[in-house]
Amino acid sequence: MGTTSIQPKAAVTAEVQSSFREFLLYFLRLGTVGFGGPIALAGYMQRDLVEHRRWVSKEDYLEGLALSQLSHGPLAAQLAMYLGLLR
């Protein structure tokens, strides 16, 4: 029998460009009305920025989350700074 190679499907998510102003306003709103600790705020960022608005790719988000967990300071603040650096 012949061998068939099965290649995994790549996730096709086009990243949407956002202006600096939109990005800044998002984080101001999240910091003002966001409820919960740093873990909850990181979850909100994933839901809003990666899944709904698609301003950040999932790979970039996960890399930032890993680096934020290794850094000193609040997780959500470190993650927001990393994502801002990407923009």
C-alpha cells in the first residue's frame, strides 16, 4: 500500500491592523473597568485581542504570556507592555 502523508491544517487567521490610538484606548478601558486579578485580565486580552479583534496573532500572544510569566511584576502589566512593544 502507498503511504499518504497527512499534513496538519494551519490556522488561517489574518491579523487586523489597529492604530496606536485604538490599542491605547483598549488598554485604558481594560485597566479601568477590567475586573479580576492579573490572570483574569490576561484572559480578557486573549479573548479580545486574539479571538475577537484579531489585532495580535495567537503565537505572539502565547510568546508574550510565557515571557510575562518569567518576568517580575504583575502578569497583566508585563503582557500589555509586550503586546505594546509588538505594535
